[in-house]
Amino acid sequence: FTAAGGSGTGFTFVLTTNTSGATVGASTGSYTAGSTGNVQDVVTVTDTLHNSVHVTISVGDGLHLTPAVVDTAPLAQMTFTVGGGSGIGYSFALTTNTSHGAIDANTGAYTVGALGGGTDVVTVTDSLGNTATAQVHVEAALTAPVATTTSPPRGTLTIGVSGGAAPLMYTLTTNGSGGSINATTGVYTAGALGKTTDVITVRDANGATVTVTVQVGSGLTIAPVAGPVQTAQQRTLDASGGSGSGFVWSVVSSGSGGTVVAATGVYTAGPRAGTDVILVTDSVGNTAQISIPVVLAGSANNPSSGGCGCELASGFRNATGTLAVTILLALGLLLGTRRQRASAARRR
């Protein structure tokens, strides 16, 4: 400020009201507004004869960023708006960077980093050195409670994750079992193929991803039955793999007339020779079946004979003896005939 009039000498400048946090040179009148905007300061000048005059200064809007406080997920993108201050020469910086984010120094375009659970601080400075800050509270990053889980063939799981930005999208990026997944709910159903691996990828709205590996267990199988199985004999069938529970047994075809107990798998061969086919189903719909050849009781040592092996052997021996006697008698008759012819020829 420049003073005139009065005594013309010995001017002294004082901030009689200092709301902005300003300063003024007592002898020079050089005034610098403080950092608080939208207020008024009053400067008073006094000469050597104690004449005084007051000047009221309206301090404009202080430098500020919009939004001043943000809650967001990792990898979000945003641009801050600057107001107040000198109105020119803005420069942006990440003065606290817990998320490992990035900001364009000229435009204020800001990308949150991948690390969640912290607070980033964005600072803008104008051409006069005024500064303003904004706080970015970074929420938890997208995570899965487990990296690997298990399922039987045809089993169902809900893939749960936390953090990240909604909405989430679920995809089967590796599908060894022939399974499926609901893209929005994360409900996964393994396919029918066992002893394989499926990989589920979850992606949030900001592009963050997390994967869950599903180890699909063995398929449903029935243990081989020791044989041969004779008519009316019983065997307890044994299933393994699949869901491991809720086994239900049934007859697919019954060549021997056999039966099976649905709840226990106890199988009883029927009254005739033939092949029975038995099916087992587990609690999630996996199935397996086994073919059981059945022979007549007592023919287990020679199941192709259709009767008792000992009777067939005895009959065979008797038939062999009769054949041998018949051959010997025929040879004797043939020799006798030849001798008679030779004797008759000598008499002639």
C-alpha cells in the first residue's frame, strides 16, 4: 500500500484485523494475504501526527480440491477439480502414496494403486504457492479367503471374495471338469470329469482380479466283484469317489434275475445264469455301474459246460472206454477175415 497526505512522513502500517493470516510490512505497506479465504483483513496506516486511515481487504476463495475426501477401491480412476487460489499454474502431487498410485502433475488425473487399506494424499499448488489437499481412503483390495478349494464331480460351491469394487464378474478361465459358473453370483458347479483342475477368475469393476483353483476329486467307481458269482450268492458292493455319500443302488438289467438293496448295495444273484448290471448314484448325481456275470451253482470250475463238471467228466470217460472197445473188436474181425482168405488161397 502507498500512503499520501497527512503529515506526509513517518507512515506506519498495521493489520488491525487479520482474519486470513496475512502479513504487512510496517514501513513499506507490503501486504500478503494469508491462506484463509473468503474473509476480510483490515490494514491501518498512521502518520507522525497520529492521523490514520483504514483499508479493508476482501480475501478471495482459498485454494481447494474437489472432492476433498474420497472413499474408493484400488485401481479406481478420478480427476480432481481445483478452485480458488491464484487460478493459474496448478501443479499436482501425491504427497502420501500408500496405494502405490499415480497422478498427472498437470491435469490431476489420478489412478489409485493396487494396494488397499491405506490413505493417499493429493496436494495441489498454485502459482502463488498456495496449497490444498484431498484425502483418498483406499478400501480393501479384492481378495479370496482361500486360493485353492476342492469339489467332487458335479459338486456345487459358492465362490466368496471380499473387497474390490462392485459389480464382480466370475469366469471359468480353466475348465478341466466341464463345469459352469454363474457370472454374477459366483455359484460354481463342477463338471462330470474327475481328477482335474478348474480355475475361477473374479474381476471387479476397476479391473482388479483374483483367482481360486478348484481341485475336482475322483469320479464315482464300484470296486470289482470277486468271481465267479454263482446263482443265489450274495455280494456287498462297494462304491468310492464322487461325493462320497448318499449312495443309492439300482438294477439296470438283470440277466440272472438278481437284485440289489438300494441303501446298502447288498447284491443277490438270481436263479439262472446270465449277466446283471448294477448302477450306483451318489448325492450329487454322479453314477457308476458294474456288470456281474452269474453262473449256475456247482459249475464254477467250468462255467461253459451248462451242467455239473463232474458228470461231464464221467460221461466223457465212459464214452472214451466204449469207443476203445469198439475199435479193438473191429480190428479183430478184420484180422480174422484176412487169415481165412489166405488159408483158402493155399488149398487151391
